[in-house]
Amino acid sequence: MSGRTILADTFALITGRSKIQTRAISDAIVDRAEAEGFPVTRVEGYNEGTWILIDLGHVIVHVFTADQRQFYNLERLWAEVEKRQAQSS
């Protein structure tokens, strides 16, 4: 994303299997970011749990349920930007 938008250098797109899982993923990301000293600027959509946005400054994390990720299809919006697939551990 760097050089393509002023919003962030990196977008992370994550899919959870349920609203409960998206909230758990978001909690883990926020907890880890804070523990590592990264400021969490804002969290949006947590109560609904279908699309949670976590603003970490240079990184914006989107945690979706599968239906919401497919519906909004952010990958299409940023199709020309280099994509990197992370391996889950």
C-alpha cells in the first residue's frame, strides 16, 4: 500500500469463521500490539463483529467474517497493489 494511499503502508485482511472468532482475533492483535509498544489508534466494528477495523497507524487490519470479506472484496479495490499471503502457524 505504501505510495498508493495516505491511509496506511499495509493492509492486513483476515477472515474469521464467526463473529466470536473475529472478536477473539481482534483482541489478540490489539493485546499484542500494545504489549509490543505499538499504539492502537482506533478499533471500529467490534460490537457487530462482522468487519472489525484496527488502526495501528502505518498498518490497518481488517478482520472479516467470510460473508463480509466476500461482499466488500477489498482485494478487488487494491488489485494493482502487491499482495503477500501470510502462512498461519
